[in-house]
Amino acid sequence: VKKIAVAVCDYAKLKAATGGFSSRLYVRGGNCLGSGGNGNVFFLEIKRHGQHTSQVACKVVHQALTDKGAIVQFKNELVVLTKIMSEAQRQGLENHGIVELKGFAVNGAYPCLLYSFMKNGSLLKAIEGKQDALNVFDWEDRHRAAAQVARALTYLHLGTYGSVI
């Protein structure tokens, strides 16, 4: 299995770049893209290799790294994500419907995962027709999205090193 490059990031730098993980929403000039049951997600621009800037989404997991169960769960998530990405690359499926893991941080109070930033917003907001979604889906778009989600779920269930879901 081909190894993939996932960057180890500094928690303090991530926290500083998001204004202390401020809850001010991205659509209102902040960095917070949203929150869910597992954590909050923030927008970041990271300078790499001099002038090159990468846009990423940083998920800050709610469970602290002092919780041994959270550490095990976080490590398992990293292993599964890197195996999925590695297998997709091996099969030439870079666009397989799974957001690419770019990096992680474990040297702070909470674990963080960095993913490719989806500049067009979330699928859920587009389907729901939320006003802060960058794209609102018509029925043709919804049908296409449903087919792509089905392919991604099939890939996760059948196309990886073992059943993920």
C-alpha cells in the first residue's frame, strides 16, 4: 500500500490562526464553518513552501486528549482515513468522494484534523437551500449528489481494506 503524506501541525498555531477557535461564523467574517456532534470546524489559510497558500478546514474534536478513549478513537480515525486515502490513490481514485486529510495536531488540549477546504460549502446546506450556502441545489443537482454519495458509501464499505461502515 502506497504511503500518503499527512502533515503534523502545531496546535498553538492552529488556535492562533482561528482567533482562539472563535465561534464567529465564516459567513460573518470569522473562521468557524460550523459545528457538529464531534467538534467544530474552522477555515484556515496556511502558507507552505514560501508563497504557496493552502486553504484547509480544521476540525477540533470536542473530547480532550486527557481522555484515553478519545485518544484511541482519534488514532483509529487517523489510521482509517490514511488507509482510505492510500487505497484510493493506489486505485487511481483521487476523486472518490472523500475529503482529503491534509494534517493533524495532537500537541494541545484537543485533537485537530485538517482536511481540504470545500469552497462551495457543505452538501447539506446546499440541499436544504440554506441562505448561507454558496450553492443551492435544484433537483438535477440533488440527483447527481445522491449518486455521488452512494458511490462514496459503496467505496467506504466495499472498496477499502475492510468494511468501514
